[in-house]
Amino acid sequence: MALIKDGSGKGFVARVNSDLQLVTRATAVEQRLVSALDENYYEATTGQITLANATETGIIYLKNSDTEKVLVIDRVFYDLWASTAGADDAVLRYYKTVTITGGTDITPNNTNFSSANSAIGTFKKSLTSFSGTEWWTAYIVESSSNALEEGRIILNKNDTFAITVAAGTGNTDMKVSVNVAFYYFDATLV
């Protein structure tokens, strides 16, 4: 087997086999771990929100404002507490191309605790009103810590995304919490 020297004088070499192919070794690591190590993985969470009726409510909103990178929604977590007087299952919906009014600002947490990096965009919870294109609906029941593995929801610059929840008919008190985990990625590297 032949060796190729790197020329730096440090003694690094690469092997070439008898078919003139470079011999390499690779390690596969999930992008979410690489992003967390690179101080580029965030979680936007609503905390506990109380729904006092059965009206569809805008729970969380994300807008990517990064001019160079796409925002990749990696996972969505939700918790749903029992509804008081609610007759049906709750409904969780995803929306794209969303316009909102109101809401409370959220500061996404960087999951690399030593990092001072901040997410670039607009992040809100408890929206006053919303409109957009609905593209996914799920019927959900009382449960704790459900994870939806996404990983392919991409928000380019100025793209928007929202999640809504509507409690069952007759609801007077139901609590919900949503957490969206995401990272930024330079799509020109692919």
C-alpha cells in the first residue's frame, strides 16, 4: 500500500490501496449533536399555557431572520394536561407562511450552557391571532412529554412556522406546553 505525505513536515500520511483509491475513515455524528457542540442548537419553549375554551389558539411562532443560514426544526415536544369539561380530543396543527398579531416574546435557550450565542429571528408564544397555511393536523390526548421527530422542516430567511392547539368541545381549563428544538445550517455546504 502506497503512502501520500502531507508535505507539512508533521508526518501526516494517507494510504492509497492497490486500486489507487484513497483509504479513509469516517465517524457519523447526528447533526443535532454537532450543532450543540458548535453552540448552535436552541430550544424555544412556551412553558405552561392554559386554554380556557375550545378555540384554536396560536401556541408558538418562529420566524428565521438569519441572512445566511436556514433554520432546521429538529424536534417538537408537547405536553398536554387533562381538559376540564372537554368532550373530545385536542387538535394540534402546524402552519406555514404565518402572519400573527400579539403574543409574548420568547428567548430560545442555547443548549450549550457555556455559549452566549443567541437565536436569530422572532419567537413568540400565546399569539393573539394568526393566519397561514395549515399543513399538518394531529389529534392528541392527555399525555406527557411527547416528541415529534421532525428534522426536515426548513425555514429559509423570513419563513415562518406556528403550532396551534384547540382543546375539545366544552373545555374550560386545559394546560399545554410546547418546545421546539432547532439549529441553523449553512445549506451551501450540502
